[in-house]
Amino acid sequence: MDPFDDLLRGVRGEGVVFGASALTPPWGLRFPDCPSLTLCAPLRGQGWLVQGNRARPLRVGEAAVVRGTEPFVFADTATPRATRDVTCGGPLGDLSGDTVLMVGAYEAKGEVARRLVRLLPPLLVVADAEDCTPMRDYLTAQLAPGRPGRQIVLDRLLDWLLVCTLRDWFDQPGVTLPGWYAALGDDAVGPALRAIHDEPSRPWTLASLAAVAGVSRSTLARRFTDLVGEPPLAYLTSWRMALAADMLADPAATVASVARRVGYSDAFGFSSAFKRTYGTSPSAYRRGAAPADHAEAAGSR
């Protein structure tokens, strides 16, 4: 397991496919109510994605991810002349026309998933690294009405497409990467990062992480801080607190049980660490009292 896997775990599509076709210029589809992330992929035809003052062409063989709840438009030109509102979770339209846009809406559920969302630009477009015509044809076939389990199949295919799109975007030259992503390929820091994510509740010390990495404590501390932007144990604490924030959403979980699950032997020490990270106690956070600025600062790490 690595940080990228963990961040994507809470981002799932649920019944949110929209098909648009038989569009005659001038046309524009305005999406006013999408959640944290929206995936757009033309199965046929092409158009422009417009959000605020940003406009990007989108063609077959490309996928786009729109971040945030700001409305956006898919139109025949970069300056839409006419639009009609559609919903991200609306029913499938007629799929027999020249232009078919598939849209998947994703709610980033929990603090862990929001850490991923905050890394992304407002709009990103990624071209297929390979010819994905067979996959697009397969997706089109799955859209046919009357097939059992159609929505579940589409949701999972959209999850797959989102993961591939984000991974390809992270791998593009010129993209500003979070320190941990680049550090995954480092011979020393990569193993230590994966160990933290594999077993966050383990009583890690700098010495035990250095043993996993096969380097001295001083070497790991220096390289980890240089690449990730914070020392190993500080990163461990911030990751534990993000996990804890999500666990606290479960009404059956007590503060003591969450503390144990993220590696703290007593609730007091856990509560102190949580408050240093989020600016409020675990109990207050559970009640929805977490200050937004503290949560965003913690999640940007």
C-alpha cells in the first residue's frame, strides 16, 4: 500500500452516469450541482469544457477531471452561446447521436479523500497513454438498457477510469507533485512511507523506520524531510490524525477505540495530538465543530 492508494480509497462513483447525444450547434450542457470531483470522458464527438475563465478542448481519447462544486459547461465552442442545465446524477439520455459524453460524479468522503482533492487543479485534461478504443467501445456497450447490474458495472468502470486519469496526470512532466508522491521512488524513503501506510497503528520509531528502509536514522530523517517536507514521525502523526478524523464519523466508534486503531495507547495522548492537528478535540470534531482552516492545513500535507 502507498499514499496514492490510500487517498483514492474514499473516492467512489455512485450511480452518476449521464449520456448526451444528438446535439446541434449551438449547444451547451451546464452542470450546476456536481460534488467534489467530476470525471468527463467523450465516448463520441468532442467539445469544450468551460469553468469560469478556463476553457479546454475535450476529445475522444481524453478524460477530464473537474475539481470543486463550481458549475461548468460542456459546449461546442470555448464561448458557449446557449446552455441548458443537466444533473450529474441524471438518467441516461439517447446514446445514438454524434456526441456522447460520459460523466461520473465523485464525492470525496472523509478527510483522507479530501487530502487528494486539495492536490488537484480546478480542471485537468489527460490524453490516453495508449489507444483505449476497445475500452470505450466496451463502455458504450454497457450503457445499453436492460442489462442486469448495468449501473454497478458502470460505476466500477468509472472508478477505474478516474484512477487511471489521476495517475497519468501525476506522471505528466511539469506537474507539481506532493513530496510524498515523488518520494515513493526513493530507495530509502519509499519503503518507510509504505510501512507507515501499511501499518499506521504500529509503534513506529525513527529507528524502526530506518531499519525498514535499510539506512541509518540520520540518513532517513534527512532524506525523508528533504523529499516529503516534514520528518518521518511528523508525517506519521498527520496521517494517523487524518485516519482518525474519518473513523470518528462512525457513531459506534469511541474516542478510545479510535485512539487504539491509530496507534495510541491512551485517549488523552491521542486527543492532544488530534487537537494540535485540527485545532479541536476529537469529540468536538465528531459534532462538526472542526475549524475549516485547521482541517485544510492538515489535509494539504
